[in-house]
Amino acid sequence: MSGGRACRNRAHRQSWRVMQRQCNHSAFNGYRLTYSEYSTLICMAPGCTGCWRTRAAYVGAIPDYKEAER
């Protein structure tokens, strides 16, 4: 995923989770874990399809995604 569709709803911010923190898995590198300045976020709010990559500073304040939350 290169960019994705970011969630723009401020009320959903509590539902944002970091799926990949400063790393990447890509077909270009054989799906190996590699360092990246970007993190992948997902919005867990019902009905929201937001999933995006960003290197914004706010990522540090967002909790990690846990499979049990799904």
C-alpha cells in the first residue's frame, strides 16, 4: 500500500491504531521487514475504512493494533 485513504473524522481519533510502526513489508524487498520513516495506521471505528501510511509526529501517541481488538 503506498498511501491509502486516511480517516479524516476527528471523532474517530480514539479508534486509530498503528499496524506497522516505522517499518514496511513490500514485494519490492521480498516482504522482509525493513525500517521506514512511515507507519501504517488503521481506523477501528465501525463503518470507517481508513487505512493509511504517514510519518506524522502524532503516530507516537497512538497505541499499537492488537489482533484481539478486531
